[in-house]
Amino acid sequence: MQTRDSDFLVIGSGLAGLTAALRLSAHGKVLLACKRKADEGNTRYAQGGISCVMNSDDSLDEHVSDTLRAGGCLSEESAVRTIVGGGPAQIAELEKLGIQFAHRADKPEEYDLGREGGHSHRRVLHAGDVTGKALIEGLLAHAQADPNITLAENWLAIDVVTTGWIGLPGKNRCVGGYFLDKTSGEILAVRSPATVLATGGLGKVYLYTSNPDVATGDGVAMAWRAGLPVRDMELIQFHPTCLYHPDAKSFLISEAVRGEGGRLIDRRGHEFVYDFDERGALAPRDITARAIDSVMKKQGDPFVYLDISHRDADYLQTRFPTLYSTCLNFGFDMALAPVPVVPAAHYSCGGVIADVDGRTEMPGLYAIGEVASTGLHGANRLASNSLLEACVCAHRCAEAIAQAWKNNPVADIAIPRWEYGDAVSSEEAVLVEHNWNEVRSVMWDYVGIMRSDRRLQRARRRIHTIREEIRHYYKEYLVTSDLIELRNLAAVAELIVRSAQHRKESRGLHYNEDWPEMSATAKHTIIHDKPGGPLQS
Ligand code: FAD
Ligand code: SIN
């Protein structure tokens, strides 16, 4: 087994990973690993944009209070203040790197700020409806040109390596990670004093999701196996409006469409969200998604409608070119008629506990972006706050690492060879696929927008059995990328179910019919198990 050395190891090349890598390259060599092509991840698909206070009629205090209000009393105010306050400087950094945000046609000196649910002001900077693509392409070009950054595509991180797992004395610390090089099929190790988890989200744990295939919760599963605490895993955000079409793979229709006057209506044309919240279609997402779910169930309809047909085709083609043309390709002209939409799993508000500088409780291991739980989102993320968090925390994390990495020496540590044991090549790919589908269906059916004690118990039993089977494959067969991802997906499913069972109330994104009230005191759900390590499934 090959062991490589790098001053910094960044796992994941979304907005968080790229930002950290670009900042760290001023201090040493960076190995930036990602499990598929470098541009693939949730960031690439971001539409609405980045929330940031850019207008004099808006204020940081108002952005903070909107975030706290959406977060159902579970956000940490100091984290919110730091991240919201760090926004303007990071927007300036992005612009220095060549990212262009849209400006108003009538007043070109001003940004064209979008509006989304739960925001009291227009404050979402965007690049049309392809903000994420603009960010990734812009930052990736810089990373590719940077001589201090080595980009390793198709490297799937299997687990982080810790001194405790190796059996070394002293405080448990992280010294690198194991990877499957998907091109050669080899397993290799990277040794590094600073490992950054920037692995993004976990939407694929649900049958219907806006997330791309890479979002299998690997970072949360790795950190949990390494013995780190994970927090608020039950708080899964369902985006209210994904296109309903058998071939659309839950294509997202940005909340910005509602910000420009899009209405949510049922099949009779009734604007039902006002029955649930006076802010109507621009209420925070937990409320709109639940309203849609409840109307669909009550009326027995498989979808509701998003109607922006009061805007003409010219406007829609200019403001939402990708959305407009994608809907048209599926047979829906947004300028002429309402479009069928359904909620789908979108964002994980919980994750690996980390501070706003990405520090976890383990020296040498950092977590930034969607994988981290910094306290910003509380029980429900305010729209467009996650790109903000990714760039602010990645920047701060790079600064924190620059100060601390030399305190975690790794040169003398021998990373054990990967133990193949008696593993044989798997002929059982069909079983992996079956379990993969089953995890996602169980989660959708029993741990979705509306939960109950009985459904959660049923999900817990099924996921437990599936994890037993995975444990067996993992011991008996050579690891494949599908098996590694299934192992993570099932681990994360279990963490979500356990956390949901733990929360005996309804708050923000977590709604349990058996516990419909919100308790007087807001508490985090924290799962902190004993470390397992690379060979534990
Ligand atoms: P990602 O961008 O998801 O990157 C994760 C990286 O980790 C990828 O490179 C992936 O390959 C890699 N990776 C994962 N596991 C491994 C592993 N085991 N080994 C190696 N590499 C690994 N938020 C907003 O604020 N505004 C928006 O407008 C917005 N729109 C969205 C639209 C869609 C359709 C989606 C899905 C999300 C949207 N979000 C939006 C959320 C936001 O895009 C994400 O939360 C954010 O981009 C996450 O960035 P990240 O860098 O943490 O992760
Ligand atoms: C959207 O454009 O609706 C997504 C915004 C977000 O997830 O923050």
C-alpha cells in the first residue's frame, strides 16, 4: 500500500473544499481529493445564490434575526453572527477570483438581489439561476492552476486514520485518511497533519432528493466512526419545489421563483400556504414543505403547482434561463401554465460538530460546509445561507490550520497497511444495489416530512438489519465504491433515525405526529458513540 504525504489533506472539492484548498496553498502543499469529477457535488447545482447583506436598507442584525427565527431557537447566536458578519468580505474575495454576481439592468452599480423564504429583505446574490456552476467553475480553474494544489479525482475517502485506532498513546488525533483510487482499484493512505472534511451532504439517503449521487453522507459517517460527536441529524430540510416528472430526478425549481412572485396552488387554484402561514409561499421551508405534504395527502394528489405564469417568457428566460428551458424540455412552459412540484430531501442541517473555524474535537481533523454542524442553521436552514457558511467557514478554517498544523506532527507515524484479510471479489453487486434502494425507500416512507413513533421504530428495525448485512459484505468482500457508499448511507440513515427518536417534540424540520408540540427548551440531539475505525461497518 502506497502512503503519500501532504501538508494539508482536503476531502471534497465543493465550495467549502475549494475555498479551503485555495487559502491553504499559501502555507504548503495541499492534496485535494474528490470521489468523482472535481466539479460534481451539491455546490454545482445551487441555483438561488448566496445570502449576504449588500444594501444599505438591510443590516447584519436583520440577517441574523431572520436566521435565528427560521432556526426554531436552535441556532447558536454567536455562530450566526460570525458567519453572517463574515459574508461581505467573502463576497469580495470571490469577486477578486473572478466570480461575477448579477447586477440590476436599470441600476448597474447595484447588485440584482434575489428574495427567498424567511428573508425580510432581498439579499441573495446570484449568477442567474446557475450560481453554483459559476462558483465551482471559477474556483476550480484557480485550483487547477495552483502549483501547490494536487487535485486527485476519483479518490474515494474510506475513513480517516487516528492515532487511537493505530494504538498510539496520548490524545487521539487525526493523521490522515485511507482512499480507494477508483481508477486503479488500489487502496492508499495519505498522511497529513491537517485533514479537512468538506464532503458535503447526504440527500441520497432519501429516495427523492435534489442532491446529486455523490451526496451519500460519507463525511458524517467517517467522523462518527472515528468517535466524533454528530449533532441534530434528524433535521433534514426538504425543498418544497422539485419538478414532478418521472424523468426529472427531482430537478429543483429555485425558491427565487417564489421570490419573484411564484405562487403555490392546489389543483383548484387555491393558494393553500396562506392557510398555514401569513407569509404564504415565502414562509421558511419547513412550513411550506409541510403545507405541501399535508395538502397532497388530504387531497390525494401526487403534486401541487407552482405558478409564475403572470410573468412573460422574456422575463423568465432572462432571470431563470436554465429553469425555464429545463421545464420546457419536460413539456412545461412556465410562462403559460403552472408547473407540477413536490418536496424532496435537500439539505442536512445537522452534521459533525465543528466550530466556525472548522475545528472538531479531534486535533488534526476539521469539518466545513454542509458536513459540519456549526450552529448556524438550528432546526431549519434559512435559504441561501449554506453557500455563505461554506465560504466563510472554509476561509476561517484555513486560517486556523495555518496557525495550528505544526502542532500535530505526523512524520514518525506509520499508517498501517490496509487489511484486505480474506476478502474476495464480490459477485453480489445485486445485493448492494437492493440494500441501497431499500435504505432510501425506508427513509422516504418512514423518516420523511411527517414522522411518528411507529414509523421511526419500523425504520430503525429495517436499517439495523441492513447494517448487519453490510457488516458481513464488508468483512467478506473486497471493498468497492458502491459498498463503501452503501455502508455510509446506512450508517447515516441510522444516525438520522436514532436522532429523530430522541427528539420528543416537533421543532423546525422535525415533525412527529406523536409529539406535535415544541418543548419550552431547545436542545440539540447529540450522538457520541465509541470510536470504531476503518474496519468497522
Ligand atoms: P459539496 O458541494 O456537496 O461538495 C462535496 C464534495 O465532497 C464533492 O467534491 C464530493 O465529490 C466530495 N466527496 C464526498 N464524499 C467523498 C468521499 N468519501 N471521498 C472523496 N470525496 C468526497 N445553498 C445555498 O446557499 N444557495 C443555493 O442557491 C442553493 N441551491 C441548492 C440547489 C441544489 C439543487 C442543491 C442540491 C443544494 C443547494 N444549496 C444551496 C445547498 C448548497 O449547494 C450546499 O449545501 C453546498 O454547496 C455544500 O457545499 P460543500 O462544499 O459543503 O459540499
Ligand atoms: C433554491 O434556489 O431554492 C435553493 C436555495 C437553497 O437551498 O438555499
